[in-house]
Amino acid sequence: MFDHILLATDFSPPLDKLVDRLDFFYRFGARRITLLFVRRVGYPSTISPTHLPHYKELLDEMASHLREQNWKVESRLEEGRPGIRIAEIAAEVDADLIALANHGHSSLDEVILGSVATE
């Protein structure tokens, strides 16, 4: 089936529910997770590194939690447009599945898919 999940996070509460359900994929052979946070950067802005250590710490905490559940985890901190970077990184790491959580608080398409998934 699939072995490698790209888990894109924005550190929102819906992600906790998604992480709690990852055991479903583990039972069907998934063993690796690339944990990804994409810091949204819009043009024309400059990249400010001020919050990057905080995001790295959050990724490390989540990776540690997933490792406790027997996952092999690599974490990545990227910048750009999340929808585009998630797809690029998924291809780069050869992920079999992309998982992301949904806030569900905007237009109908975005309620179903989320703004990043829609992009």
C-alpha cells in the first residue's frame, strides 16, 4: 500500500485529532512520516527568522511524540506558499500520502478541503 506519509502541520487543534488517528495507517503498513511546517511567505515580503526557532521546537516536540508511537520521523521547516511547498516536498521525499488537518471555517470548497488543500 503505502509506507511514507507527509504530515503537513500548522500546529492547529485539528491536527491533534489527525495525529490520534495515524495508528490506522500504521496498521496498514505505513512506518515513516515526514513532518512538515511551511511558514507562509507572500510576495513582496522578506523572510524574518524571528519565529523559526519556535516552529522548530514545536516540530521537534511533535516528532518526539510520533517516535514514541514507533514512527520513523523526519521533520522539515520550509517557507513559501503552503499548498505549493507541500506538493513539492511530497514529490521530493517520495511520499505515498499527504495528510493535513482542516479548520473548516471559510468558503464551501475550503470547508470540505481546507484552503491549503484547495490550493
